[in-house]
Amino acid sequence: MGFTDVIKRQTKIDVVQRSRGSLSTASMSWFSWLFTLRLCSAALLLLVGSQLGLRLGLQMVQTVTCTQWATPSDQGLFKDGDVVIGGLFSLFHNPPAIDNGFTELPHNKPCTGLEYLPLQYMYAMVFALEEINHSNSLLPGVKLGYRIRDSCALPSWAMQAALSLVGGDSATCDLAAPPEYSSVYGEGIGERTGDQPVPLIIGGSSSITAMILSRILAPLSIPLMSYTASCPCLSDRLQYPNFFRTMPSDIYQARAIAQLAIRLNWTWIGAVIANNDYGHVAIKVFQEETQGAGVCLAFIETLQRENIVMDARRAALTIQASTAKVILIFTWYTDVRELFLQLANINVTDKQFLASEAWSTSGNLLQDPITSNVASGVLGVAIRSSAIPGFEHFLRGLNPSLRPDDKFLWEFWEMVFGCSPGASPLSTSSPSPTDRLSQKASLPPCSGRESLEEVQNLFTDTSQLRVTYNVYLAVYASAHALHNLLSCPNRDSSPGNISSTCSSPKQIKPIEVLHHLNNLNFTTPQGEMFYFQEGNTPAKYDLVNWQNTPEGSLKLVLIGRVDGFDINLDPSAIQWNTGSNQVPVSVCSEGCSPGFRKANRKGEPLCCFDCIPCAEGEISNHTGSLICERCPSEFWSNAKRTACVPRQLDFLSFNETLGFILATVAVSGVSVTTAVFVVFIYYRQTPMVRANNSELSFLLLLSLKLCFLCSLVFIGRPSVWTCRFQQAAFGISFVLCVSCLKVKTIVVLAAFRSARPGAGSLMKWFGPGQQRGSVCLFSCIQVRFVFICIVWLSLSPPVPQADLTIPGLKVTLECAMSSVVGFSLVLGYIGLLACTCLLLAFLARKLPDNFNEAKLITFSMLIFCAVWIAFVPAYISSPGKYTVAVEIFAILASSFGLLLCIFAPKCFVILLRPEKNTKKHLMAR
């Protein structure tokens, strides 16, 4: 037989393998033999034959059979059934020393160091399967078996064990004979009755292990269901289409912790994370969730397992130096233990810790005396716990005498009671007789009265079943998927459908189980809905708190739950690190009180800021405001800048000091003018009064009195009618006054011009009638302007209006000019009369005679013009009501200037120098 015949023989073996239906595809047959280290000796000898001679190899190939390269480890618990489910648990934590000399196949020696909690997880799987086998509603008539192996907490061990489970444990590759299944569902290690491959594996105790197993099992379409793998990367259905888990993704716990920090108003948090995907992904999700909520990280310290002492010391010093009172820790409990040790060495006891599920329920930390000094009041997220009825009774009823082939229970019994329950089961890899005798000689035999009823340790503690409950759920999820498959609902729509008949338990294909797991939806024995979302379960967590006991130790207290994005928390039940019920404050900067806004510090996180008072007219009415809001124009900020209050209307009133003084001065002006008028009336026949045109003098005094009186109209609360009357009274009064002065000046000039030869007829144009006519003429011109103003005031009159453009709580109520055209014409005409009057008086200032009024008029008009010229800039620059005060002051100043400059000298002569009040004196040059 040549080399081609050997290939044909191998091909025939593959065809027989596919015909048995033990694996779903031809590729599964190849994987099962390759990865369980099986190969036909013919192929091996053919390889040797290529070196020793083709003829010798061809002779030997006709006489060999297929055998295993290595014997699978007997570290397992087995029970046959109609359908067998595989299980992988990290029961031992001390791997053996392996000599990788590459001269021979490595011999997988058993691991040592039995762990209590993983052992409880394993028996939770056994308990759930037995519970299902006794159920009349779930998989009736179908018995579930199990093949459970130890993965030794190493991915390589887990991979070998998983491939052994999916490929079966037959010692030869004789595929012609069908597998034999025991009719008795007994347990055994060395007496396994079949090599039936499993269609599903519950295992993958770590995310790394789960990733490796999922990639290896994916081509075979064998589902892998993990109870502790939480890496978010495993949610990628393109890379891990066959992966399922009853443990929520780490994304959800990071989100829950972020929401917890936001709810408790912690904005300045330090972080210590594992230097791997677990820590980095968690802190990234935490930062994304708190973005925009004002939460900042004071620091991020990483812990590397290989340099844990150095990294923990560095992180402890950073925590001590930081002002953050809340420290978030995403790492394994062994790293946390070293960190707490370093914190205790430097006496850091005032920090509040936030715990991830990896260490929030660690019994080792809770029982450590160092922890109680450093980390009391820890607030953490934990895997959801739930009671499993009957499980505690099941655990405490375990006994090696009832399960003589259970090697794990046998070793556990030795650890707990310090005695040997009996001979260990025999297996191909069991210790030699010499080792067995030495081991038995070191331990006394058990009396048979030992029981777990009174034993209190992690194995028998069922008060808070967390990962154990995840295993329990995984078993029930597998059972419901098998139940749906064997019940054949919508069989024609299932993938990989070959026939329209239902599969029997012996013909289950892994791809069909995978399909039903993706569509799974059932109610757990605890009454909760369970389903997979792309291989993930809905996020459900417990919120736990480490509280001090009277004995000085720490205990774990449930204070709330997390369901998806909903957090149900009882803050009153929390005991903080300070020992009180007051939530600790952890901020970089105290929140800005109302009336202030935040101003970020350059080069520092957003949580570190200064508080700046709001500007005038702006408010902030809540704590921690980022900006100050400007008040509406009708409102202004109060003194504390916390609220907008209505603006107070301000105007020049008679009650305030300035208004009272101006009103008093105006009344005084009226009184003085009236007194002068009375003097002139009494002495109207004297030369002093008659020589200066008494009629114009009386008219001038009347106009001055009106000027004084019109200033009173500007004082008081503006109204519609006062605003209209102000401008008319001001214009008429001053035009009349300036017109009289102008006529007086013209009369003086005409009188002196008529004294020249040939100018005698000039005075006939400036007699008493002509003088009155001139005054009337100038006034009539003003009346025309008044008519125009009346039309203007009727159509677009000045109205009282608050000047909201000026900042301040008080806003000036003033007469706002809707149009300045009419008012400008009035002022312009007054200015024209004043300028012409000043010019004429200036020309007549040097005329002879004692009764010449030109000098007095010139001086008075100089004062008049100076006052009103100075008025313009003062009026523009004055704020609020002081603009009205400036206008009143200009009216009073110009009126007093005219009154005193023109009439004061005359009254002095009339009253105090009567000897000069004669015609002779007045005519003297």
C-alpha cells in the first residue's frame, strides 16, 4: 500500500466519523482529533519511514491502529446521560512544574491547592442538573449528564480540557463501533462508560480564557457559556459568535459607578486601575459616562501584577498627596490587598473607596484587620446575589461515603476534617501505591461521623450566592435551550436544517443549540425573566457597603440594586468611612454659590475653578453656575446678584435735596423778580425808570418771572402733559426775554444815532409804539414756531419714558424726544436772538451818557451765552436725572444773570442812591 492509499484510508475514517453524527461537520472531526492530540500511528510511522526507508514504512502501515498521543487528565467529575453538558472550573490554583525540554510530550500532572468557592460553583452545576432531571416540566423524559473538568486557572489547561470535552475520551479511533452509554447514571472518574462529546460547555472563568476557548470552539459552532467573564470585547458577535454569559459586561458596572458618583455629587475622584483591558476599558467608560456632568479624575494610577509592591507604594503616595476624598479602584482583590497594606503603612485612613465587582465582596479583604483600618465604609458594585432554594441542604448533605468516586469531595474532606475518608478512586493518572500509602499514613482515617452540617467556611456559606447563581442560571439557560430544541418549535426555520423530523437527544447538533440560545427567553425558578441580548444578559448588580461591626470587623451590607440604568439606593443605610451618615464631599473647588460663576483655572481640570462675582445686571440663581444670565431690560440684579428685581423709577423730585434746592432757587428768583417789579412800579415816575423805557422793563421782568417759573415744571414725576408743557414754556419765556433785551439795545443805538446831524427822523421809528410793535414782531415769529411745535407735540410729542440704556437699579424717567426737529428749531431761534442781541449790545457799549444800558445788556448776554454754551457738554455727560438738573440750573443761572446784571444797578441807585436818580445826573456826560 502506497502513500496515496494511506490518505484514502484517512479519508474513509472521516466519512465514517461524519456518518455517526457525533460531530456536526467534517471540520469538527478534524478539530476533535487534532486538538485532543490524536493521530493515527500510520501517519506517524509514515513520517519515520521517510527517514528510514519508504519500504519499511509501507510495511508497517498495514499493521497499526489509531491511538491517543496522551491520556486525558482524570481531574474531573462525570455523569452520563441522554445529553451531556460540559463544565470547566478553576478548582485548583497551584499548577505543577512543567519541564519544557522539547524531547518528549509534556506530562500534565494534577494541579494542587483546592479552592472552596470554585468547588461550590461546580456543585451548583451538579445541583441544577439534578434539579432539572427531577423536573416534570423541563426536559421531561430526558436525563442530563455532565462532564466537569478542572482548568487549573490556566488558559492552556482550559483549552486542553475543552477540546477533550468536545472530542470525547475514547482511547482509540475505531469509529465503526457506536458509542455505548450506561443505562445507569452513576458517577465515576476511572469508570466512565462513554466518550460522548458535549454540545455545550459552561466555563471560561476569566475573560482571557473565554476568548481563547470561544475562538477555538467557534469553527465547531459549539456554544461556550461563561459565568464570570466580563470583558466588553466578548460582546463582539463577529469575533465570538458562539459566546454567551450570565455575567454582565464590565461596561455596565462602570456606568453604574459613574451614575453613583454623579448622584452623590462627587466631582473630584482619584482612580487606581489594573494595567490591563479590565482597568483601562472600565475607566474609559467611566469618563465617557461622566462627561458633561462635572466629574473629573484627579489622577489615574495603574497596578501591574508583576510589580505590585512598587506600583502599590506609588499609588498609595499619590492617594495621600491628592485632595480627592473618593478613590475608585478597578482591579483584582489581591492588588487591592497590597494597596491597602501600603496605605496602612503611611496612615491614610480618610479616603472613601469605590469598589468594582472584582473585590467588593472579597472575603479575604473583609476579614483582614488592615482593611478595617484603611477601607471602612467601602461602597461598591457587586454581582447580583440570589437565593437558590435547597442548595445549602444539598451542600451540607455531601459525604464521600455517598459519593465514593468524587475525588474533589474526597480532597475537600481531608482539608476540612484532617482525616482520610478512604481510598481515592483509581484512574490512569492516579498516584502510585507508594504515594497513596504515604499520603494515607500522614492522615488518620475518618470515623464516618464527620458532617458538613456545622462547618462554616466559604464552601458552605450560601448567604450571598453571586457567581454561584450565575452558574445556576447558565445550567438552566442550557436546559431551556435543549428543551426548545427537543420540543421542535419551528423546526423548519432553524439553521442547518437537514430533515423535517425532530432530533433525538443522541443526535443534537451544536449549531442547533447555538441557534436556540440566541432566541432564548424563559422565567427562572426565582421568577425573573432571563434572555440573551447578543450573548449578554441584562445588567443587574447589587450595591454593597462595608460596615463596621461591634466586634471591630467588617461586614457586607446590601444597600441597593442596579437594574439596567436604574439605580435604587438607600442613602440612609450607608455607613461612610467617617462613621457618620453624611455623604463625604470630594471636590477640587467648592461649588460657587448663587451670585457667582465658575472661572476655569488655566492648565487645570474643569473641576478646579475660581468663583467670580456676577457683573451688575447679571445673576446666577443656583449653585455651580457656569455663566451669569443678564436680566431683562426692565429688571436689574439685586445686591447679591441672585435675582432680577424690577428697576426703580428715578426722577428729580421735590422731596430730594437737589430738587428742593433748585425749587427754592426758582421760587427765590420769582420773588426777587416780583420785588424788582414792585420797586419799578413804585418809582415809575423817576428819571431812572423812565429813562430806560419802563414798558420794556416791565415786560422784561414779566418774562424773567416766567423763566423762573418754567424751571419748576422740570421738577417732579414726568407726565404726558408736563413733558409737552416744558418745551413750550421754556421757549416762549426765553424768546420773550431775549426779544425785550434786543429791542432795548436797538432803542439805545437809535437814540444815539438820532443825535447826529441829519438823523433826527430816526427816532420816529423807535417811539413807544414802535418798541412795543418790535417786541410783538419778535414774539409773533416765535408764535409761529410755537404753532409748529404744537403740531409737532400733537403728532409726536415727548412722552415719559424710562431710559433703560443706562445701567443700574434705578432708571431715570424722563421726557423722551420722539423727534428733535421742533425742539432744535426752538433752541436755534433763541440762540439767534441771543447772538444778535449780544452783537448789538457790544456795538453800543461805549456810547456816552449815564443811562446807557448797552453795557449792562452786553455783560448780561455774555453770562447768558456762557451759561448755555457750557450747558451743552454738561447736559450730554450728566447721567440720569442729573441731565434735568443741569437744564434747570442753566435756566436759573441765565435768568439770574439777566435779572442781576440789568436790574441790580438800577435798584441800587433807586433805593440807595436816590440823589443820582435825577435827570441832571442821568444827562451828565
